[in-house]
Amino acid sequence: MSIEQKLAQALITAQKESVNNDLNILKAKKPKPSQKSENIDDEKIKKLVEFRKTIPEENLAIYRKELEKANARLSYLDYLRYTIPGFIPTKFHRFLAEIIQDTVTKIEKGQSVRLCLSVPPRVGKSYTFTETLPSWFVGRNPDSMAILTAYNSELAERFGDKNRQKAKRFWKEIWGLDISPSQDNKSLFEVKGHRGGIMSVGITGGITGNGGRLIIVDDPYKNGEEAYNGNVRDKVEQMFRDSVLTRAEGKGNAIIVIHTRWHEDDLIGKLSKSNGWLVVNIPEVADGGFDVLNRKKGEMLCPELGRDAQWADLTYKNVGKRVWNSLYMGKPSIENGNLFQRHMFKHYTKADLPTVFDEVVQSWDLAIDNKASSDFVAGQVWGRKGGNHYLIKRIKKRMSFTETVEMIKQMTATYPQARRIYIEKRANGGAVIETLNKEIGGIVAINPKESKLARASAVTPYFEAGNIFIPSEELDKNIEDYIQQFMRFPNSDHDDEVDSTTQYLNEIRYSNSGKIVLGSNIERINRAFRGGNIKL
């Protein structure tokens, strides 16, 4: 929108308030929201642009200043620009501003909003949101209270003081408001001559006796140590339900929770399971699914701030996949599953992996097709050393029938020691078996009779006993995905890797039924009679 069009907009607004369309507009009352410039009558624009040309140059700068203030009253994005020097409105910050604009509009219309925002660290969420929104909201609604809360009173008061400084500097010129001299400090300041104000308090300090139409919870946990502590999480949730949810007042009100994700059961994780909460996750990198910013897969959140693909790659390597997924992608790892626990998985390094195995086996869980909505093909190579089982290689990919056949051939060529190849007969397994059986041999068709859950339950003793070894992240950078599927089972969207693993363990269990794994010389003699060791 050009400056002429903005001037035309402001003049039409002034006319609606019965203000003469001359330089007295500089003394006009707070304008009401006007229509978009595209809807303004072309003839009026033409006349008003002509009028703008009659304004002396020395008054034009004042006029523009008044226009900026008028826009700051109406638009949160313009308020950010007006109050934050050097503010860079990235796509991310524009989206936050849109959410805030919509939320405040709903409050003022008498509606209720319950919103959770999951955002990466260090992207300017606090100065865009918590350090600025309350001062804008109370400036627009001077008889309403806003409440800020964080993991402790010190941080909450710092948020409050940022708003206080903006109120001291900008309230008078934008809204004609002042802070009450009788109540003016970091923890609570009020609007002179009105009932509204801004209160700041730590989440565990409680806000009993106070209420607000806008309540913001920003960073309820100090760090990962607190977020991973179940007692702290429970305390934060209890204080939130006792002291925050009960303090929303007025016909229209909003409670907004914004923080970086740490744990599946953190505050946003808990609220996502409650009715009435809108949960918005904004990942650092678009992952190809639905993206609130309409980014394509691989697009970064704030490349303007130096957070480009190279930065993401370096950060990922420094923090590891688990932390990256939680903090930066908003997808925290599950620590404790229903059947499987994280501590059950033992990691091996390159130096730890045995060079000789008693047997090596392939296990495949196939899919019907390679559509985006279909399951994955999961292929795994396992090596058994005594009572321990090592995941040597894994593949998880959506593949067509032809691609699946070729991948099994490649795996067999790479690991010729894997003399047995377990393939579940369901899906297109039967056709794959028929195609490959004469060519590579050793394929064992599996036709399970029990449910997935029953098959998984049958092999949990291997995990509980510490007999399952998987690659370290250094050897398999995506091994956390494998663990997470087990953590979520049987409630995960996909269970292909679980099926492939349990298929192998169950067949090994059946094939070795009644056998005793012996130690020392007897074991070596027994292995010699069975054909010797299998080397990788």
C-alpha cells in the first residue's frame, strides 16, 4: 500500500468521525478500523491524494507520524514496528502477529481463546509475544488486566518490565494513557484512571486473588532438567490448573501457553490432550507435512536471522537428533512406552560390534504400495551372538513392488551370511516370496496367527534382559526414529520396524526352542559341529 493510499485511508476514517479533512486531523480522536484500501472508492482516493499534495512539507512528516500511531493502535504488526527498534518481521513473526491480532479481536468480541504455541528456541518469540502483547492489549482495553507468568518471578517480572517500559514510552502518544503513579513496579502496574493493568508472577508463585482477560504462560520450565523431572512437571500442571485456568475473567478472555517443547508430557503435551485447546507447532524446518506457514519441505523458519540450512545442519550435529526433534521441531521423544522402555535398548559402537556371529538373519515387513499414506517397507539384518541380538542394518522406506524386490536382492548381496530371510506373507509378501524364492533362496514365509501386540509382548524379555543392541547415533543418525516407534507402540501411526524386529525375535525364539546356549569349550565344540562361526 502506497503512502498516498494510507493517507487516503486515514482521511476517510477521520471523515467518519466528523473530523474536518484538513490539518486538524493531527488532533483527531482515536480512529475506528477502516476498510482495506482496495475497497475505497477510486474517486475518493483520487481527491484525497490531491488533498495530500496540498499539505505543506513540514506538516507532512507530522502527518505520517500520526498515521504510524493510528496504525499501531489498529495493527499489532505495526505496533511491533513502532515500539521495537530494528524489528525484522520475518514470515514467522508475521504469523505470530496474525495469531495475536485474531486472538485480541476475539477477546474484544466476547469470545474465549485457549491457545498453545510450540516454537523453537531463540527465534524472538518473547520479544514478539510476551514482552509486547500485554502493553498493546491493555492500551486498547485500559479497563482490562493482563497477567504474565513464567518459570519464576524473576523472568516473569522481566517480561513485565519490558511491557512497562513500552507503556511509559508509547501509551501517552498512541492512546493518551499514563501509568498510575500509585501502582508502578515490575510485578504490577496499572493504568491511571482505569481498572486495567499488567501483573507478572512466577507460575509456582500463584496469582490467587487476581484475574485477567489475557493470561500468558511463557517458558514454564527453566531448563531441560526441570522439564524432564516428573515432579516438577506435575507441580507446574497443578499450579496451572489451580491458579491460571481459574483466573480468566470477563465474557471475552484468552489463555496462551507458549514454550519450546522439552518432553512429551510437558505443559503443552498435557494440554494437547485436553478439550478446547488449539495447539500450533511451528518447527524450525518444514517437514513436508501440514505447515502453518505454507512452507515447502526443507524450508527454514527464520533464514533472515542467519538460521539457514547450514546453521541447521551444524546445530543438529551439535545437539543430536533427540534434542533437535524436541526443541527445534516440536516433537519431543517419548521416554517411557507401554511395552518398551528407553533403557531397554543398548547402543553399540563400531568397536563394540562383534565380528563373528552365531547366525545372521534378514527380517522384512512389507507394504501394499508406495503411496504417501501407506506403510513403510522395513528391512533389517540381525546378528545373534550367544544370547545377544545386534541390529546390523535397517531400511525403512516406501517402495513399490519392483523396488522392494530389488532392495531385498541388494541386501542379500551385501550380507550373504544372512542365509535365512524372514518375510511376512501378508500385504504383497506372497508375491515377493514367489518372485525371489527361486532366485536367491533361503526365504522363510511367515504367516503370524497372533496379534501384533501379542507378538511384541512375547519378545519383551529379550529387551528387559538387555539382550537387544542397536547402533549408536554415530553409526545410524536416525536410530532415534527406531526407538520412538517402539516407545509409541501399539499406538503409533506406523509399526513396520516393530513388526520386523519382533518377527525376527519370535522366529529365533521358535527355532532355538529347547536349545541351551553354553559357554567356554562346550559352546565352541557345539558351534563347530553346527558348521562354525559366521563372520561379517
